[in-house]
Amino acid sequence: MTDVEIEYCVPCGFLDRAQDVQHALLSSLGQEIDRCALVTGDHGVFRVRVDGHTVYDKEEDEYDVDQIVRDVRSRL
């Protein structure tokens, strides 16, 4: 079972970004992912985790939906 969590800052307005990542992941990896959840947060957070392992963090990585999909794929 593979769980993906996309944690995003609500006050920052990152919902659209989170939905874009979720759509890209489900479109390309949907059969390999058991759950792809949007998780609300604050303080500027935007992180993508696969089974608890962070594959993208806004504080450390450049935002690129295609790269996030590749990084999630590599964890599957």
C-alpha cells in the first residue's frame, strides 16, 4: 500500500497548487497509489510525502510538478 500526502498552507492559498500535484500524480501513477490525500497546514508549508518519506519540501526544492511526479515514482 502506498500513501501519498500533499500538505499545503491554507492561508497562503496553496490549494490550487496542491490540487495540481494531486491531479498529476493520480493521472500518471493512479494505479500504483492507494491513497493521495490533501492535508491542510499553515506557516507556508507545502510538502509531498510518500509513506511518510518527504519527497518534496517547498523550503528545499524548486516547485516543478513533473519533478515531483518523478520523485514520487522513484519511491514506489
